[in-house]
Amino acid sequence: MKPGQFIQWQDLFVIVDDGTLELEAYEPIEAAVEVLVKQCPQGIACLCILPQGTKPPPDDVKRGVKELLTRWASSLSCLTYVIEGTGFMAAAARAALVSMKIFASRPYPIFVETSLRVALNKILPYLPKGKVVTRDVSVIMKAISDTRMIWATTATPPGSSQVGQVGQVGQVGQMLPK
């Protein structure tokens, strides 16, 4: 799996970010979000998965992501972080994100969780399209898990695209069946 890979499912956008992405790597992510927003005028939910071993991004990336979230503000129904792993680094990441949640003035709710299941249960009410397809978060969890498993076993050269069952997305992305 490479950082910056993303999944689109209905009105849910999932990105895996381990803190190593350079600012330019967010360009195809932003382009994919813009396409999804056009398909989902009621807004999209964004889920950012921080895998075990995630490191804080450089300051320029932090500023860039903050600007990106500001541009997306009117299109986001919620923003959720799932911090995988345990230990000091995971606790520090949780603390930083919770403080962002407390001090950031955003027009959408921000959730910080350590469990994908708990996160998806909080996200589901914010998915107008997704909750019509299923109210069972296990279905969404399986889709995310299956895609991440494919990423882990498939070498994707930088700058290439992965093709999902629905179509081609971004630099390294995956669209899931609707």
C-alpha cells in the first residue's frame, strides 16, 4: 500500500495518509474529491485513515491540508479520522486531532476514532446516498478492507492509476461498486 491511495464509495471519500505525502501528492486527491462532489451535491463525508506508524507531516503539508479543508468546507458533511495502532505516536496523533477538532471552526462535524466500525457508525448519518445502499457498516468496512488488501498485494508504480469496477480515478485510487 502506498500513502495517498483513496477509495470512493457512494458519497464517502476515504484516504490513507501516513504523513509522508508531499504537498503535490494531494493534487490528484483534490481532483478526485471535486469529481465526487459534482456527483453528490448534498455533500460528501471524508474519512482519513492514519495507519500504524504515521508520522506528523511537514509544516508546509499541514498548511496545505488546512487550506484544502477550507476549500472543501461547503462540500463536506463530516470529516473523520481513524488512528490505527497504539502507543505514544498514536496517542499524540489523537491528541493533535482532538485539539484541532476543539479549536477549528468548521461547518461540519469532526470525529477522531481508533476503530473503523465506530467511525463508520458516526459517518453513516452523513451519507445521503450511502445510507440508501446500506445501513450496515460491515458492508462498508469490508469494501475498505478488501481494497486495502488489494493495495497491499499489488505493486502500483508512482503516477499510475488503478482501475476499479466502476472506472478509473486519480493517480492512485480505487472506486468501489455502487
